[in-house]
Amino acid sequence: MQSQHIIRNIIVETPSKPGNFAKVATAIGMAEGDIGDITTLKSGALTTIRDITITCKSKTQLDQVISNIESIDNGVKIHAVTDDVLKAHEGGKIAMKSRLDVRSLRDLQRIYTPGVASVCMEILHNPEKANYFTSIGSSVAIVTDGTAILGLGNIGPVAGMPVMEGKAVLLDQFVGLSGIPILLNTSDPDEIVETVKHIHKGFGAILLEDIGSPHCFEIEERLKAELSIPVMHDDQHGTAVVALAAILSACKATNVDIKHAKIGQIGLGAAGLAICRMLMAYGVEEVYGLDRQEAAQERLTNYGGKTSESLEAIMEKCDIIVATTGVSGLIKAEIVREGQIILALSNPNPEILPSDAIAAGAAFAADGRSVNNVIGFPGIFKGALDAGAKEITYPMLIAASLAIVKHTKPGELIPNPLDPTLHHLVARAVEEAANKEMTK
């Protein structure tokens, strides 16, 4: 399980003389705190007040950061330490709201009884019009059983609700879709599949989220086979889309032909296995996987991949290494091969720090902070729904990856996830790929 990072905002007042804020930054750095956003709240002739966001690995580290700043003295004061993350979640992050105002009896008659009856009959005689006359065609069910919430593990669906709400916010903000969290108080694959089958008529697509391995594989496969709307487990395929884009960008930067490279995937959980399958679908000839669980390695071989006998062997054999184990420091510098591409994607602590990998001879290295599946899933669902696709296929996923690569600036691994243009480009690429498949 990954450790839980602490994010706090420190309100600091410093004398308005050059060098004083540098002392604060140094104090934070000496405690190995990670500085995020810095907002100037007041800039006066005598003092300046700033709101500094910092990330710490533990409460002890946070206390050390505060102590270091307070020890500067010389007019440097901490006014407050606030938890803006909790504040942002007060009352929840989403709400169901009407798109229409009801201000008159005529409005009421149009949107409810008696006028709504004619719309119901129109849909009865022409079911496909439900996507036009209702919100179904722009609604995505975000389904979880809470067994694999971020790096926190099996904390249950209710504790995982903030993640589901976060997904809904991103779907709304980036592509205008309504994400509706569905919290399931069961981890039994039969019960999950039956529940989703019974409620799916109210949604245009199903996003499976934070469902643990190995039951996530069975649940997704069964729902894809039994439902006529798009179903995607984002922890698998959303991650794989962004990982493929990152690998392609890294290969471009190092002049490596990905299809003829030997790629090693360390960790074959939901994300790791999906990355292997994505690479093989893209045309990579040699994909090797490693996992401590034999069943996980068997799943890879069933899909056509190869396995490796040890960490040392896969590091020696492969040109490109992708790691999704959640084990901090797993890859030691001495087993890094000269010229390798290494993507250690576990958050918040990677299998090897990019700086250590480069120092050991890697040609390119990055960690999970650079690879976020928010770049993929909003556009993937938007494109699938716009096309009226009944499923999300590998050609659609690959199209999403290629759109991400195309929008990546030189020197970057992947684009800024807050770039609205990116999500619309991904959606358009997925829609075009879906239309191409449906017209075959």
C-alpha cells in the first residue's frame, strides 16, 4: 500500500526585502517538504504575506517544516496552517442541478405533467431518441466497490466517494459529461455484474473505478460481453492509454523504435496487465511481464505476453521498463542498464527516482507524477458516446494515445492535463476511430 501524503497551506509573513522568501523556501527544502502553489496575499512596503502549498510524507515531516520556518525568526512569521483539501470537499464536490428554470405554470407543464407524456411516448415508439430527449446519452455511471482506492487499498465504497466525486468533476469540466457515482456494498463479481446490468439503462456508459485485482478483470469482461453500452475499467485502460502515450514520447525523444524494442512491465495488477495488452495491441513484438503472483503472470501469457523469471533478468533483457508495483525503491541503480527508458509510475513514491535512473545510465526516466490518467478517460468516454459506440475497443484506445502524443510539446512527456484542447482532441480521435470501426 502506498503512503498517504499530507497537503497543507502555510500562510507566511516575511519582511519585504530580497532573500527573505528564499530563507523560507530553504527551510521547507531542508525538511524535504515539496513546495506547490505560491500565492501572494499581500505585498506591502514592510512585509509580504504568502500562501504556500506544501506536500509532506508524514505528520512528523510537516512538523519539521513548521519548526524550520519558525526558527528563521528575523521577522518571518507563520500566521496559519490550513487544510485546504478538506475545505474543498466540504458538502461534496458535485450536485445534480436542473438545466431549465421553472418560473411559470407554462414552464411546469412543459417539463413535467402533462407535457412530458408526449416525450415519453416518443421514446416508447423510438427508443433511440432517449439519448436526445434525456440525459442518458451524456451520463456515465462511476461504479466502485471500494476495494482499491488510490494507494489506500480496500477502504470501502463510502470512504472512496471523494475519488468518485473527483472523477465526476473532471468529466463535467473537461468534456461536459455527467458522472454519477454508484457505490456498491459488495465485492462479489456476480452481484456487481447483476447490479450494473439492472441499472445500466439510465446511463450512456459505465466507468469502473478502483475495483481491486483480480476480480476487476472478470467484472469488466462480463459487463462488456453482456451490455450494449461502453464499459471501461479506468484503472486498467485509462492508465494504459496514458502510459502508451508516455512511452511513445520517450521513444521519440531517444530515437527508439517501440515496435522492435523489448519492453518489460514490472507489476501485473490491473494497470500493469492493461499496459502489456495495450503495447501488444499497438504492435510491440516483445512484451515481458514480472509479478510475484503466478496467477498474474498466467493472465499475461493467456493474452500472448511473455514472462521473466526475476527482476534482474527483466532489467537486463529489456530496453524499456515500466513499473507499477507500488514498491518504493524496488529498482536499484546497479541493475539499470545503459541507455534504458525507465518509467517508474507508482505514486507517490516511484520504484526508482528519475534522477537516480539517469545517473545510473538510463537514457530517459520519469515517475508517476508525469503520467496521470485524467489525460485520457474524459475524452475516451466523450468520443465513445458521441459516436454512439457500443463498446470501447483497442483501436479507439490507441487513437486516444496517439492524440495525446500529437498534442505533446517537445521536451514534455505528456501534455498539461488542464489543457481543455487536449480533451477535445482525444474525444475527436476516439469518435473517428469508433466511426471507422462501425462502418467496416
